[in-house]
Amino acid sequence: MKLEIDQQRLQAEIDTLATISDAEPPVVTRIVFTPADLKAREWLMSRCEEAGLSVRVDPIGNIFACWEGADRALPAVGTGSHIDAIPNAGKYDGVVGVLGGLEAIRALRRAGFQPKHSIELLVFATEEPTRFGIGCLGSRLLSGSMSADSAGRLNDSDGNSAETVRRSAGFAGDLRDVKLSASHYKAFVEMHIEQGPLLEQAHLPLGIVTKIAAPASGDRYSRDDFRRGTSCCHKNCVYAR
Ligand SMILES: [Zn+2]
């Protein structure tokens, strides 16, 4: 099977998504549940539907775009990342894993691949801690590592709870329903731009992380950290060399 990535189209999509932002280019600001974030999500879901994927959104706003496999009883193979962005972020953070994943799925479809397992693009909601002071809220709920009650009670800087904010942004349903079964995925891969200098210095186009650092003091960032430009946890990834 010959897979061909349409690099021009992918770059054009990355550039288009970067224009849906509350900051002037070249930087991107797309805080979760703001109009810019909601518009970006709509744009992305249209791209997924165009690609023939069936799209569903869970109560916290995680987006699942699924290419159904021949045997739907089997666990899915997943890929994805996030499109929310801290103030004055770069255009590739998260987006590479989302639009890159989508293009990988399109390339497989163009090549005539017939998946046995469903292949699913997952866009994690509230990955950045900018709004609610805690990162990876969508994936914490997916994995069950945070309770729906605790998640719903998190406040943004205006004192609005995550529960109120997500409901007024149009996300209905019960946060307890976000959790996935442990057997939902057979495998999952996230592609992410390097947020450090190692691969670049070594002139390597790609690295595979073998460990992810989890700094406990960074678990709950203050909003001042973000005004100072603290980035998400990805910069702590440890690459295989
Ligand atoms: Zn990221």
C-alpha cells in the first residue's frame, strides 16, 4: 500500500486554523469555550465530516471522529491531540496531532485501506490549563482520573464554574458520561511538535517519547504563570535518541 500525505493541503489547513484566533498572527490565542475555540471546533468537525468520518462530541467537548472498522466490536485505534491554545501560542501546538492525524486517515482512505478496528481521531477538550487552572481536563475525565464533580466545580478567573461555562457553550449531558471504558482503545498515538531543542539540535525529524515528566508543582498552574508564558506539559517530554 502506497500512502501519500498531501502536505500542501495539510499546511493550508494548519494555516487556516491559525487564523481562527483571538490574537494577531503569527501567534494564536484560542482559550477553551471562547467564541474562537468554538469556531475552530466547528471548522475542524466540518473537515472531519468531509473526510467521511462520523463525529460525536462528549459533554466536556472532546471530539471523536471515527472511521468505522469492519469489526465494530473490536477496540479502536486512536490518534489525536488538542486545538485549544494558551495566549500567544504557536500554530503547531496540538494542531499537528489533530490535522496530521486527520490527513493520515485521509491518506489511508485514499490508498484503499480497509480497517478491521475502527480508527478514531480524538480532539482533547481543555488540554491547556489557561481557563480552569488545570491541564488535560478532557482527558482526566476520559480516563476517570478526576471525578465529574471535581471537574465541574473548577472555576475560571471570572468565577464561573466549568459546569456553567461548558453548558453555556452548548455542551449538554452529564460529565460522568465522559469516562471511556478501559477497552475503548487498542492503541493510541499522539503526534506533537517538539517544545524543546533536542531533536532540532540533533537534526532529527522525528522522535518517540519514552517517558513523560509529570512535575507535581506544575499540576495546577496559576493564571500568572500563563501571563508569563508558561507552556503546557509537553515540553517535559523525554525523547528516545
Ligand atoms: Zn500541546
